[in-house]
Amino acid sequence: MTLTEQPAPARQIVPAEERYADELAFLAAQDTGPRPPGWALTPRAVVTFVCGSEGAELALPKRRAGLPAKLVIAPKFVGERALVERCVVTLAGERGLLLTGEPGTAKSMLSELLSAAVCGTSALTVQGTAGTTEDAFRYGWNYALLLAQGPTPQALVDSPVLSAMRTGRVARVEEITRCLPEVQDALVSILSDRRVSVPELTATEDALVSAAPGFTVIATANLRDRGVSEMSAALKRRFNFETVAPIADPDAEATLVRRQAVAAVQRAGAAFAVDDSVLDALVTVFRDLRSGRSSEGWDVERPGTVMSTAEAVQVAASLGVAAAYLPGGDVLDLLPGHLLGVVRKDDPADHGRLLGYWDGPVRRRAEDGSAMWRRLWDLRGSLR
């Protein structure tokens, strides 16, 4: 087979609605209760899809072709079930939902999961940046058709938000505070009036697009970006705010880091071969530096950068790829260098804070007799 005959590679990332298509189909058949207009699942089934069935086997009321009779729904979001329930209630009331929190707390993943479960697609997404224009929330034009025909419905190009309005689905806006304030405010009338006017099509039936039942918006915003483009009071009032906090349970965080790191290394074409004890040490370092306090209760100087679970996953995946493709020595020896790469992203002074952590908790754990922490203490020189 020549290079030009190679099959097209599989996608690196599969949308949630495709990755979990079997679970979504099962839940649609399993819970036949009332659903809000336009919803693919009941609110209860949406919560179960996101949070899992807590190990319980769910059974179909009657057998359906192509579906198993029973199925355990795996948890996909590690966090408070009450938070997910509040998010679902907000969406069922067709109110805008704004997920806030520190970077790396899975706000985007939660937004994707909710959209996939509620309306069957997470693809109607606007990525907020300083260059995002109002057209991303309203509409644009196919300029070739515009020049040839003038302003016609055929020349109109719907934004993801306008497509969601027409079809009664969920639109997602990532990093909304990265958009300029005047661009953000295009959402004010959309969320209050639930319609978009197209002045260029005045005197036609297409001059006004009204939202179909089920339409709503899920936006995300990092707490660190509050000062980038502060939201107006008018726009804030049209959202229910929910804060996604870092994972509280260390065991749950370690399990999540391992699961996602294994998946990342497998996508890279290798088997994951990093010992659980190394991952436990990695998660412990991240949690200590994130909270400013070690698991033993010792004070730790927090770095300015965000020591998020997402960053921990990236480090674990890097260790896994290195162990698979560049074997040689103990993979634990690579951990300090990767940690330094994370810590030095924002503030050069964070280098000293990481060294202070090594001189504090790492040294004390080594003195208490832990072989792993002794090895990490011996690697202090690699942090310089």
C-alpha cells in the first residue's frame, strides 16, 4: 500500500453524542417519563448519563432491538450530583446556564455532556476569543450568493446559535468572557426575546427567526479571565451561574487521571505502563500545590499557575507516552521535569515555590521512610 493509499486516520476526539451513542439510546428507551419540549432524554436520564447509575444495572421496560436488556451507566463527570441536577433544571426551564470555575475543572466537558444528552448534539458551539465577532452569535452571509442574488434566505449563513434557535437545541459558548463586551451583548436580546431580526430580509417571512421550544445556551467562563471582558449586568441576569469546583475526593481524582491518561496514551498507539504509585504521587503534588496545604496538614506556598486536574492528566499522559516510546530508567525520574514545566507557565517565581515544596513536604515524607518520596527528594537537583 502506498502513502496515498493509506486509509483516512480515525478522529482524535469523538463527540460525546457519538462516543456514548449506545448509552444515550438505552436511556432514551429506559426512561419513558415526561420530557421538556425538544429534549432527547428525560431530565432524570440526563443526570444519570452525566453522573452514572452508581453501579446499578438499569433495565429496559421492554426489549428493544439493538439494545441490551440491562446496562450500567458509567460516570463521566466527577463532581457533585447536586450541581448537575441544578444545571439540568436550569436547562429544562430554558434559561441560560453559565459554568464558571478555575481552568481545568471540566466545565467544557460538562457542557458537552449536557448538550449531547439534552438535544443529541454538542456541535453547535462558538469558541470565544478576542477576535470573535457578533456574526458568531447571529448570522453571516455567503458573499458569492449575496453578490449574485442580493440578500436572500439562501445567502444567509446561520451561526451555531441561530441554528440552535431554529431547531430547539442547545448552543454552547466557550470562554464567553474572552469575547469583547459588545459581542457578548448580542446574546442579551437572544436570551430575553428568543428571536433574531434579519433587517436585510425585511418584508419577507424570513425577516424574523424565533427560537423553537427547547432552545437555550450553555456558556463557560474561567474565574481567572474575569477581568478580560467583564460581562454586563444585563447579560449576567439572563444566566444561572454554577461554579464547577476542583475534585474534592483524592481517590476520585486519581481514578479520573488514570482513566483519561490511559485513553490518551492508547490514542497515541501505545499501552499505558505507569505504576499507580507514581500517579498517586503526581495527584498528591497537584492537590497540595492547588490547595496550599499538604494531605498531612503542612502549609504549602501555592504557585500562581493553576494546578488543575486537566494538567495532571496531561503530565500522566506524557509519562505514559515516554514509558512506551522512550523506555529507559524509572519513569518516576521524569516527574519533576514535567512538574516544573507546568508550574513555570505563568510566574517565574513559581519555580521557587516548587523548590519550597520539595524542601518541605517532599523532604519530610522522605524522612518518614517512603521510598518513592525519597527518590523524588533525591531528584531535587533536576528542578534547577
